[in-house]
Amino acid sequence: MKNFVEELKWRGMIHNVMPGTEEQLNKEMTSAYVGIDPTADSLHIGHLVGVMMLTHFQRCGHRPIVVLGGATGMIGDPSFKSEERKLLSLEQIKDNQDSIQKQLSKFMDFDSNVPNKALILNNYEWTKDWTFIDFIREVGKHITVNYMMAKDSVKKRMETGISFTEFSYQLLQGYDFKYLYENYGCRLQMGGSDQWGNITTGTELIRRMLQGEAYALTCPLITKADGGKFGKTEKGNIWLDAQKTTPYAFYQFWLNCSDEDAKKFIKIFTLLSQEEIEALISQHEQAPEQRLLQKTLAKDLTTRVHSEQDYQAAIEASQILFGTATTESLKRLDEATFLSVFEGVPLFDLPLSDLQQGINVIDLLSDTAILSSKGEARRALKENSISVNKQKVTESFTATCDNLINGKYILVQRGKKSYFIISVVA
């Protein structure tokens, strides 16, 4: 077995660790869990830190457990949140769990017969039969209100108001740890640094109810060098689901991160060794303009989360803006990727009937108002600065339905950098 704590240390993935944790892990194969509340039908990259902790844990010879919070997900964790979360139905949570499990299987081994194969559990299974009175009698009496209110995550919410529902969250999460300790031999809980209070409630419950010894380890919350929130863009989260975030947009997120962030992220989010990463950083620093770290990071994650084929398609899509793309490569893009590549490009409507009859390029440019007049269109065409679907065109060009991308769009380009999209409407 590899030393898990040392592995996380050089990767910059340890914020706090309870005394005795490293000794326990070095002594024997140990089970540890990370909880994920299934509040959406996909993980986003903010979840990847916890997922990578479990991935490294398994690679170091230990057994990872993912607890999808069917019960806690119905309540909502108040930790450092400014307002209460919308509650989900059991049916919604079940659908979300099924989707998340498929995504997790790309990071951990759930299927082989090795002793440390990963487990996915649902805490609803061991909480659904509790009555409220039984739970507060059997579990609640072991943790004082003073203890619960001393947690930073609760104190912060006391300023704006916290419901009893959310206040009870740490007790439910603490009971999860106690249940896993008894039934799965789980000795360690891991999570982000904002989870320290909830995790230590679990270790305290195990100590008081079972006279057992359990451990806690947290990872720093990931921040970007510019102070922006990791994984957030103007459009929201970067999701692992290709329907929510296209593989192209996913690839571009990693490709466009700063040098400083790339040096940090490549340690956290890839499985490359310390020697490999140090060599890559050294090579990157000799020619930062080649963006070696960003390209390595983007390839590793896009391939793992999506596929090699999606990675190659993302590269091809990137070349449409910045390289020598062809009409054929443009037409290979699906609609979501096409719109993702040309996000923010001016959009102009054209009646389908005009295209069915065939429309000369001069009329195409002036009627859609891409160019202000037919005279300006002629001048641009004489300068050889107009391309349609990545092909240079002359005044004799006529656009028809055969030129449509995804049966709906035509891409017009003036010069090297000015793009316009014509959207055909019935």
C-alpha cells in the first residue's frame, strides 16, 4: 500500500487531518467515505475534488465508499450556505443517483473482485425506517445543542436564520458515519474543508455511542488564482454530463485556465505521478506559450470524463476558430458543440423560403444585415474576405439548403476574426 496522506500532501490536497489518521491507514487496508448529495442528475467539477480523494484512496490500496445522500439530500446541508436549499422528492433523488453512479464508475473500480473495490451506498436505506421520536431518543441524546451550535457552519447561518431541518443535518451525517463504522468497518470520512464540523460530529457520535475511534480528513476548497469560484463560469457550473456542458466547453475550461491554476489543478485532478508532473511543470516553464500543462490537463480530464473520441472532436472544434478547419469538419459538429464553439457570435435570421429558392451571397449578406448594403457586400467579396462555412466565396456564390449545418445554420466569416451565424427560420 502507498502512503495515502503523503500522496495527498504533495498534491496539495490536505487541509486538516485528525491525529492518528495516517497511522491507521499505514496499519491496514481501511475503508473511507465521501458523501455526495444527489441534488442534480449530474456531478459538476466542484465534486471532483472529493471524487479524486477517493480515487487516490483506492489506488493506495484502501476501500472507497461513496454515500449518495438520499436522506440528507432531502434536507440540504447548511454548511456555509446563505439560504435554504430546495427540497427534492424521492423520485428525483433516485433518478439523480442513477446518473451520478455512471459518472463515478469512470474514476473508481466498482466491479472487480479485489478486496478494496469501491462501494456506492444510499443513506436513505438506513434512515427511512427511523421514527422521529426513536431517532432523537437513540441518537440525538448523545450530541448536545451546545456542541452543534459551536460549529462554524451553523454559527454563520445563525445570523440569517436556520431551520430545524437544516440544523439537524449534521446529526444525520454523523449517524451515517456511525452506521458505516458498525456495518462496513468504515474508519475515515473525507470531504471539503467546509465539512469538518459535520465530519467530526460523526467521530464524536462513534466515540460516545460505540466507544470507537474514527478519523477525519479534509481537502482545501479549490479556488482560482484570480479569486473567482472554481468550476463556475458566467453560464454556471461546468458539469460532467455532456448534455449540460458539451465536451468541447469542458475541454476549453481546462485549456483556458491560468498557468498558476494549471500547476495546481494537474496535481489534484490527474493521476500522473509526482515525477511526471514535476517534469511537465519544468517543461512548461521553458515555453509557457505552448500551454503544455493546460493541454495535458484538458486531455486527461476530457478523455476520462467523456471519451477519446470526444477529446479528438473537441480539438477539431477548437481548430475551427483558431486553425485550418474545413467545411467538412464544421458539418461534423453536433448542434450543441457548434453553438458552444460560436457562443457570443452575432446571430441573424433568414427565412427558409429564401434558401429553398437559392439566394445570392450579396443578397444573403445585405438582407440579413450582416453587412449594411449590397455595395459593402460587393466590396468585401472583391477583397476576398468573405467565407461561407469556412470556404472563400465570390460574387457568383448562391447559398442553398445544401449549405446548412445541422439543417439550421450557415456560418459567415469576414476576414480572420469576424464571425456571423445565419439561423434559418421556417
